[in-house]
Amino acid sequence: MKNTYESPLSSRYASPEMLYIFSPDKKFSTWRRLWIALARAEMELGLPISQAQIDELESQKDNINYEVARQKEKELRHDVMAHIHAYGDLCPSAMPILHLGATSCYVGDNTDIIIMREGLQLIRGKMVRILNSLGKFADQYKSQPTLGFTHFQAAQLVTVGKRATLWMNELLMDLEEVEFRLDNLMMLGSKGTTGTQASFLELFAGDHAKVIELDKKIAEEMGFDKVTPVAGQTYSRKVDASILATLSSVAQSAHKFASDLRLLCHLKEIEEPFEANQVGSSAMPYKRNPMRSERICALARYVIIDAMNPAMTSANQWFERTLDDSANKRIAVSEAFLAVDAILNLYENVAENLIVHPKVIEKRIMEELPFMATENILMEAVKRGGNRQDLHEKIREHSIAAGSQVKDYGMENDLLERIAADATFGLSMQDIQMHLNPSQYIGRCPQQVDEFLDGYVKPVLEQYQDDLSIIGADINV
């Protein structure tokens, strides 16, 4: 048992892949890659840096001597300088040119951009797999009538599959946002202490073209084709705010799905997976609580609120930079990514294993269908010579009486029996039963599902085919 605090996002929820992206190894090995990229670009542009120095840096880039770095940070009170000295201890010939012309944000901010890009790519893959699972579900149940709800009150019929497309459509909107963020992420590059690139202009003896080329070379080596055109000491903190707004949007969509599923679980119509030995309650052995959906909602609330942090940080940056972003940024950005990763792990697991109970769905439909069928019954009676206005009033009266039977006395809905017994309508129970096929009341639901899957989902699945072969993360039940 550990005697120090550990975030549940690390110990229980997030995947090993996302945990690694935000790990010290990933961070500090990326710092070293950036130092190598800087030195290499400076060498290629004519500064007195040798290939042997580059090779020495390359040979030690993954050998992170953490204890040396810790001791140096205690002494210097500066994490970047501590790691420069730690790296320099391993690369003595390269130490004189390490971090040449750069400021701390060169490694810090560029690393943050790289890490957020990889985090978004991991999230994108999970969203694609969820869309694939929900797409199969929607197709399977596209013609299965179910009671629609507005205000969580019985409304017209929809289908189980059509309802799933509502969840999918929001995920597609989020996926588009994720793609936008990825497409527009830019490296900070090598901008110097206040963004003027003065130190690099000095190194290159006033050669502006070489300073511009330095940015391009570094970005290219790190896999980027864009560098922010202007900056202070840091990239604009609106980048963090925008990315967390996108993560918040993903969380909102997942919360909507999980909330719907929790309600459906209460109705016993659709349930999330429940393991053979899973315990729903320590006190009530019969319980099958929707624990995964509840956890999705809990984590989603955290992310939605957390998105305010970088927004406030962005608003409060002074001039070329202030350091009040640092502590908040370290927590808010990483925890949001870990939480969304955990949300999507759960979402993927639930979407793959949804349990539908058609008989319960049909029973609930038949309890409400008499009310919905009254318009068709009214039209049939008019065709047989009835007066539309008189019949409408009769149906209103019978509906109120039948509703009272259900609500006040706990009896069955006897609306149809009342109509059949009313000579004004001139309809037998057999005539009325002809209007009680639920499939007559689902409109274009099956066609809408087909059109949505073919026109919107299929192209996305084809675009990200490689992501579909990845096995989803294990989750704690």
C-alpha cells in the first residue's frame, strides 16, 4: 500500500498509452529531441557545431539521469536548467552548445504542443472505434420501434437504432473539432525570451533568412509543417483553452450518451454490460447499477468544469508572458486528457456490449400506443361517415378517462375498449387493432439510419481504418 496520494486517473481510469504521453519519460525525452533538433538546425545553418556533438546528444537522448536532474533542481530551482546540466553530464563535448540561444519555453512549450497532438490522436482513434460499435448497433436496431421521449414524457415512436444515431452525430461533430485542432496545431519554434528571436539573430550575425529557416528546420524534424508566426515568450495560451474546449465537447457528448443509458437502464429497456461476477450493490444483491455510465458522467463533469482553467489562464496572461500559467497548466491540461481518455475507454466498452430487451420495449410501447393511434383511428371513423369534430371530442373524453384508470387506479389502459364500445365510432376491436402495429408510427427512422451511416459514418471509418484494428483498453468495472 502506497502512503502518498495518487490520482485515480492514473491508478484506476486512464489507459497506459495516455499515461505514457503525459509521463516524465515522454516529457524529458522530448526535451532532448528538441535540443538535438535545435543543435542540428544550427549546425546546418553554419554555426560551429560538429556532427560528433550531435551524435553524442543522440546517443544519450533516452538515458535520462533523473537523480542528477533532481539534485540540480534543488540547487538551481529551475527544472529546465537542471535537465540541461543532467544531459550535459552525459554529453560533455556537446554541453557548450546545448540549448544555444534558446529559452526554457523552447523545450517546455514545444513539448506541450507535441504531447497534446499525440493525446488528440489517441482520443481520435477511440472515438472512431466508438462510432464503429454504435454504427453496428444502429444498423441492427434501425427498425426496432421504441417509445420516444420529449421532456422524458412519452412522445411519438422512434427506433432504437435511430436514437443511437443521435449519440453518433454528436461524436462526429466532436471528431471534426479534434481534426481542426490537429490540423491547426503549430510549433512555437525558436522565438527567444520575448518572442523577438533576438538571440538567434545575434548568433547568425543579423541574417534574418537563417533565423526564419531555423524555425522551419526544427518544426520539420519534429513532424510539423507550421510554426506560430508571432509569439511572446510562449505560444498563445488560447491554444490550451481551445483544445480543452474540444475535450469538454467530447465529454458533453459522452455525458449525453451515458445519461440516456442510465434512464434506459431504469426503464429496463437497454442496459450496459454487466459481468458474470459483478456486484451491483454491497447491500442489495439484486441491483444492476449502471456503474460505467455513471462513471462516464462523473468524469465528464470534471472535464467540463476543468475547461475553465486554461480559459482563465489565457485571459490573465500579461504582455509577453507571466508564470501564473505554469502550475495550473501542468494540472489542468494533463488531467483533462487523462479524464477524456478514461471516459472514452468506458464509452467504447459500453458501446460494444449494449444489451437490448425488446420485450420490455414492446410492452411499454403497447401501454402508450393507444393514445398515439387515436389520430389514425379518428381518420378511419371519419371515412366510415363519422363527424370529425364530434369524434375528436369523444376521443378526448375517453383519453381522460383511460388516463385516470392508469394513473389513479393502477389499471390497464382501456382506451381502445372504450372506443370500440362507443357506437359513435362504428369500429370493432378488430378494426381498431389494425392500427396498432408500432412499425406504422416510426416514420423514416430506418431510412434515416441507413442514410446517416452511408453518407456520414462510413467515410469516417474508411478514413481511419487503421484505428479499427486496435483493441480497446481494459477498464476497471
